[in-house]
Amino acid sequence: MILIFGGTTEGRLAAEVCEQAGKPFFYSTKSALQDVPLHNGQRLTGPMTAADIERFCQDNSIEAIIDAAHPFAEGLHEAIADSALPVIRLQRPPIQLPEGVTACSDWADALSRLQADSPRCLLALSGVNTISRLRPYWQTHATYFRILHREESIAKAEAEGFPADRLLFYNDALTLPSQAEEETLMRQIGCDAIITKMSGESGGFSAKVEAARALGIKVYAVMPPRTPANWTYVTGRHGLRRAIERLVPAFFPLRTGLTTGACATAAVSAAMQSLLYGQLPEEAHFALPDGEVLTIPVETEAGGVATVTKDFSDDPDVTRGCRITARVRPTPSPSHEGGESREGKARLSIVRFLHGEGVGRVTLPGLGIPVGEPAINHTPRQMMTDTVRSFTGQDIDITISVADGEALAERTFNHKVGVVGGISIIGTSGIVSPLSNEAFIESIGRELEVARAIGCDAIGLASGKRGEEALLQMEPSLRVVHYGNFIGESLKRAHKLGFHRAVIGIMLGKAVKLAEGHLDTHSHKVAMNKEFLCEVAQSAGVENAKAIFDSITMARELWNLMPQAFFDRIHELCLQHCRSVFPNNDLQIHLICDSQA
């Protein structure tokens, strides 16, 4: 059992992640103001002391605590720290402090700096609970406080004796003022300084700071209180789930893993530290494509070399446990010193990918990678390039190698798509979700149950990240569930739960299998049937269909080779087969074009 302390955007995210397990958990907030949709979770409200937490955890067999409370909930953090249970701190991603902002280590430091500088008029954007902390200042200096417009906050300000005519209000904690609105407020009261908490983007920190900087107003930013070093720290949903899987192994029925691309990126990050700074880190920090930063173990050698042992999910995976090594070197050319471009901007480093042992080489077109290049897909290339550029402006050569990669490749489909000599470095999200067994189908069902329980009448279904992004561009409010390969099972369960509308986003590689009637599109079960597709093409008026299909290795190549009539027919067949398991309802299917097609 897990206990979440929330009341924040991060708390809502923690609840969403735990809901995926389909098991009960507790969600605790100090007040009942936050509306959090829960299906398997049980809501708790009211403040909890250290003794309350200890008693509750013992009585309810709590195995881990997720602290997703506000960064400045100092009393709660201290109470949680008194627990002997493992704690996962879901915190806001760190923000680099802008130039010119005065960082204050705590409220005592802030008070000291304010008294020394003595601004003419101070606007405090730090919340009602900080009125008491700044009392010695506002009692003798012109100060305005902006607080949430609710009775509890107003009563607290009155109890502190703060002048009512110096109170400013905002109405919704979830809809924070924009930079323009902040600038308008600062002009209206004529302040020459603001003080705010370093509370991250979800606290509106950047809007406040940029507004003040635009007006030439001094900014004091108070850093959040420190929390224990022995907690597990994560900044997003993937890191949170991985931490739960490690600390409470039985909570999720299946374990997620990392792609070969994510592991290679982590190795590049550590190798860059070795090359540039002589450091030999035992952990590497790296960013997923969605920006979330993960930390994983790494073995680093001197001279720009690092190795990651591939983390794996419960999905069958020939690369589980394989060792992926990154070697980084400055490009041997006069340009590798960096510097500025002709326009005076810092020049981005050029990253080259060299062929390493155990990584395949591309021999056929259609993969979105030039023939002759190492088989490192577009997203991992971008992840590694971004990592290099976060360290340096120098041009860098990256060589990725995989121990026993050539032998591993014999157990893959690489030879069918023209990749020879090793495995491919792949992944679009950096995360491997277990797709290929009954438990994953159950997890799809649980996500659908949650969506239905919170009132969704329509559901979006996508195989993965690209499909989800495409659907959300079309319908931003659509709740999207990943079906992996199980289109049929997802639609059956959606129909059974009473969804009246389903919107499917599907890549062409899966669509051509679905069009033939395969509602489970896993490559271990069904391959692209060129004879079937040739018949579809001929029915669409394509005269040289057989020659075209003899020349392709990947379905996405068809985007540039087939007329619209071919795709219309594929779409029609997909709808036909999906309606067999989602009858008498509104069903839409969108073919998603691969950006590399």
C-alpha cells in the first residue's frame, strides 16, 4: 500500500501513476480544495503530524510514502522524514535562476537582505503563510501581499495583523497570472522589488520573475527548504513509476524498462563528464524526449568512455541485460573549438555517429537513416545530440557499441529491414512499457476504467507517444490510453465500459496489419503481408504494385510511393475490422504519418 501527500500538480500526477496499478492507495491533502479524480485511490483530508503519519502507516500496512506536497510545506516534509518508511519525493524540475535575481537561502536570509537593501515598495508574491515570516519588514516598510482569495487566507492575514488595504488577491490556484498580468499588477502598485518562492514552473515562478525583469524591478527568490538526502528524488511520471517498482515491487503487475536509446544516452552523458572534467560518475543524469530527467547507474572510464547495463521491462526483450558503451571524442577538425556563428550566436556542436561493434549498419532505405550509417534511430540520435550540446559547443564524435550485439541481432527482425552486423539503437519515448502479455492488457483495462469513472464519454487510443501527440494536437482535451499492439482488446473493453466514442491514432506499420484483420499487431505474431497490400494497391489503381512492394522494407516508405486512394482503402478496412469489436458507436481512425517518412 502507498500513501501520497499531494495537494499540488505533482500530487495529481502521482495519483495518475498509482491508478495505473489497479490497486488501492491513499491520497492525503491538508484541505479538501483540490479536486483529484480517484478510482482506486482513497482520499484523506486534514493535517497530519509525525505521530499521525506513523500511526496511519502502521494501521494500513503502508510500504512507501510519496511526498508530492508543495516544496515549501516544511512542516509536512519534516513529519514525513520522521517515518522509517522509504520516501519518494516527486519534486518540480529545477529551474536555473535567471541572471540578476537575488537568491535567499531561507526566510531569515531574505529578511536580512530586504532590511539591508530597504526597497521603497515591496510586492510579496510568496503566499499568506509567509506574512508572519516577513513581519519585521512589513511593519516598517511599504509592503503588499498577494494571497488566494478565500476566507481561510483572508482570516489568516487578519490574524497576523496585516493591513487589509495592502492585500491583493488572485482567485484560482490552478490558473496563475500570466507575465503580462503580473506586469500590470506591478505597474499599478508601483513596487520596486518583489519577493517570491523558488517554487518551479507550476508555481508561476518564471512569469513573476520575467515580469519584474522587464520592468527593471529587483527580485528576491527564496530557495525551498532542504529535504533528507536518503529519499529517492524524481521529477516526473516515468521516474516515479520506476521508483515505485523498485521500492514496492508488488504494486505494479509489470515492470517498465529503458530503451537501448535511453541507455546509450545515459552512457554519453557520463562519457562527456569523463572527457571534459575527468570525472568518473557512478550515476548518469539524462533527459527523455519529453524533458523528464532520469538517473541510472553507469560504469565510467577515463578518457570519455562509459557503459550502461540495459535496464529491462517484463516484456520479452533480446537486449535485456546487454552492455551498451559510449565513447566520445572531439571531432578531429579545426572547427571543434566551438565559438560563435556569423550571426554572433553560440554555435551548436556538430555530432557525428560512428559505427561501433555490435551496432548494426543500415543497408537499405526506408528507416529514416542514411544507408551506411550505424543503426541508431532518429530519437536516440537527437537525445544524444542534445546531451552533448548541454555540455559543450565542441564538435563531438560518438561511437556506440554493444557487447555481443551481432549475436543478439540474429534473434531480431533486423535482417528483414536491411540492418546487418548488430542490433539497432531504438526508442521514441526512452521507456519500454511491457506490451506482450496478459498483464499489460489488464493495465489497459484499468486505465480505461479510470477514464470512465471520471466521466469521460470518449477515449483516445494510440500505440505510443507519437500517436498520442498527434491525437492531442487534434483534440487537446482527449484522454489517451496506449494500446501497444492490442487494438482489439482495447476497443472491446472500451465498448464494455460504455464509451460511446473512440478515436484511434495508428502508425502505418500497424495499420497495414489491422487492415488485413489482425487486431493484435505485435511483430512476433504477424508481419507486413506484401501480397495483401499489393492487392489493395491494385484495387486503388496502382499498376506497378508488385515491383513497388518488392523494393520496400518498411511500411512507412509507402507514404511516398502510394496514391491517396491506397490510404483511403487501408483506412476503410481498419474501420471495418474495428467496428466488429466496437459496434454501434462513434469510431474514428487517424493514420499517423511518421515524421521520418
